Amino acid sequence: MEPDIRMIERDVTSLSDRYLPLALDFGLKVLGALVLFMAGRWLIGLGIRMLERLLTARSFDATLQRYVASILAVTLNIVLVVAILGYFGIETTSFAALLAGVGLAVGAAWSGLLGNFAAGAFLIIFRPYKVGDHVVAGDVEGTVTEIGLFNTIITTPDHVQAIVGNAKISGEILKNYSTLPHRRVDRTMQLAHGVDPLAVIEALKPRIAAIPNVLSEPAPTIEILDFNELGTVLAVRPHCHTLHYWQVWFDTNRAIVATGKALGLPPPFNVERDTVFERAA
């Protein structure tokens, strides 16, 4: 039995001499990988928190902060995993190429969504409009009720909800009627031939100035705009805040009608056309 025991002892010693250094080396690498992973995760968390504080201090939108933080966290965690695999001696070139290919495929499939996402990020950063503004964006006019990273929700004047992609908004002309303190209402008054436009202007001025929410500065503009086959055309242009635009619009129309009625103005008509109709009748 002694020879067998000695042989076993020699085999065990040989195996320990051969594999123990390998096991110790592997164990140290695993321990180093765990330390690297924990330190990397801590640094990533620290960096994300510092970025969030910076964005908060710069008054960035909370939604944008969350998205930026999430994207950065995922990217840094992928880099950390690839670095740990490289630490173990695993070839990471093919892995990185695979990730790049997946990224390109996803980007091609979601190109429209990614375009809206990028445009939404710029809209939130630069803020050409905000919730509550009256805008014309993407050929849609109305009040902005929500700004998302992919689309903007606009409530039109006839109370319809319109969802417009941010890429369409950023790629076209955007009109924001709420940026400036007041807005001009453009109306016209058609006068008949023979009516004194200057007398009508003097009669119309106090009626327009008395309309609720019409600004005194700048004062309403009432001037001769043009001449046509019907007679003289007056430009009637009061100013008001955007919130009162339609109220002033309709009240201006009422004031024009009331002025014509008070002055007993004749209805405008085309002399040549109506004469032909009268002869035909």
C-alpha cells in the first residue's frame, strides 16, 4: 500500500504545484474584476449625480435630465462590462463590433423616432416655446399643452388635440405669438363710392378704443388701406394680448358694423356689375 500512497501524494503535489498558481491567479482576477466593477459602478453613479446637479442648476427640463442620465448610465455600464472582459483577456473587438451593428440596425429602424427625440431634446434645451404659448408649429396653430421628447401636443382654437412630431416642428418655420407682449388684430372696412373715409375714421376710432382689452399703447391704427371697384378700403388694426385676440377680433367686427349703421352708410356695390344685372332684370 505504501507505494500507492506515495504515488497518490506525488500526484496531488504535482497537481497542486501545477494548478494552484492558476487558481490563485484566476481568483485574484475575479477579485480584481469585482473591485473594478464596484468601483466603476460607484464612479458611474457619482458622475450621473454630478451631471443631474449641473443640469438642475442650469434649469434644464426634468424629463430631459432623466433621459440624458439614463442614456449615459447605460453607455457607461456597457463600457465597464467591455473593460472587465478585456481584463480577463477576452477578445472584445468582435463584441464591440456586434454592439455597433445592433446600434446601427436599431438606429435605422427607429430613424423617425430618433429624429423626433433629437429634435425634442433641442426644443427643450433652447425653448423656442413653452407650455401655454400660442404657436403655429408644423402647420398647426393652437396653444401648446405638452412638450415631450418625441412630439408636442397642441390644442387648436376649435378645441382639437393635435400631436405634432418634434422633427417636423424643428424643420419648419415656427411662429410664437406669445413671445412678444402684444399682438395686432388685422381687420378691414369696405366703404362704398362717395363715402368720406376720413369721417368714417374719426367715427370709428373711439369705438375701437373702447373695446375691452384693446391696448392704448400702441394705439389702434385706422387708415386708408386701398381702393377697389367697390370704393375705399380702411385698415382697422387694434393691438391686444394674445389671450384676448379672438375676443378683440370679433368685437372689432361688431364695432365696424355698428359704426356703419350709426352713420347710415350705404352698402358697397360694384357699379358696372350691378348696372348690368339691373338691365338684365
